[in-house]
Amino acid sequence: MIDIRGQVAFLTGAAEGLGREVARELVAGGMRVALLDVQADKLDKLVEELRGGGADVLPIVVDLADAEATRAATEQALAHYGTPRVLIHNAAVLREVSMLEVTFDNWRREVDIILQAAYVLTKTVWAGMVEAKGGSVVFMSSGSALFGFVKETAYTPGKHAQEGLMKVLALEGKEHGIAVNTMSTGRPIDTPMSDSHYTEEMRVGIVPPDRLAPAFAFLAGIDADFATGQRFNAYQVSEAIRAARG
């Protein structure tokens, strides 16, 4: 494992929900973090909180559905911090719309935030990770990456494709020491997305997102010789970390 203190993380979807808790965990571990999100007001509040505790964070407001804006935002983070130790692409949008009702623009926006942004973000930092001979890339996965769900006309295909991108990059990155993995929640989590999409049945066993955050700091410190091309369970990994800490 690599000591993450003083290292750099790029995190998308950082302003609320799971992303906000991951940002707090990374900062608590001593990382410097570029925080990418489209929600400027919520991002500002998080940055105020983290900087108040002495954290080194860089807020970047960006619409990840826009490929050029995503590249420019990643370049901004690179110019400020240099190549990250870890890239965590957590951002996603889920709108439950049937095939009869979905528009092409709606479909593209969801897929672009999930898959296109994963490509652009990784493409932009990849050469630096290769040169550094190490790094970690984590794509946020879900049950939708393995199964089909009614009215997830765009979200499910995007998550399936993201798993495929991970597998290809894991093969390409292994010789350079770059770990590329996905992370599923492992349990339903209490976030704004769950509030709008979970049924009462789906909320059984729900946990707060901070219960999952330690797993992301753990993956920030791995290289390909530890694990690559895998699908981690954030709840299980985080619980194991807590048990080890006593």
C-alpha cells in the first residue's frame, strides 16, 4: 500500500451524497483533492468546510456531460496539482424514463456523464500515470452495471459500458502499475438519488454514505500489483477497514 498523505485525488460528483463523504475521507487521510461537480453552491459549502479544517482542495464547477468542458476541468486540476494518485469518477445522473418517453437528449446526457466523462477524465490523466508508473482509477458502479432495471433506459447501459471500459484499461494499465477498478455500494445508501428513486423495499438495510467512504481512500493507495480489473464492494471493504482499526 502507498501512503496517501500529501498525494492528490481527483473526485467527481463531490458536492453531495456519497461524493461529499468520499471527499471528507480523502481529506482526513491527508490527500489534496480536486473536487468536480456541476452544483456550484453545494460545492462552495463543502469547500468552505474542508478548508476550514486546513484541507488543500480545489473546487471546479463543470458539467460532465460536456466532453470539452470535462477535458478542460481535468487539465485545470492537472495544472494545479499535477498527476493524481487516484481518479475517482463518482458522478452520475439517473432519470427513470421508459423507452417510449425518453428523448435522445435525455439519453445522451445520462450516458455522457457516466461513460463519456469516464473516458475523458481517464484519457486526460493517463499519460501522467504511465509516466509515474503507478496510480489508481476508480469508476463508481452499481447493481445497474450487472442487471437491467425498468425505466433505466440510459443509466443501466451507461453503467454496463463503464464496467467494460474498466476491464480494457485494467489490461492496458497493468504493465505501468496503474490499477483500474470499479466500486459498487454493496448496500443501499441514503443519498438524494435514493430519496427520489428507492421504493420502501429497496430502502431495507439502507446506510448513510459515510459508511462506504473508507473503501475509496483504501483504493487511492493501491497499484496494479495489489488489484486491478476488479469490482469492489464499498460496504464490505469499509467494514473490513473498521474491523482492522478495532
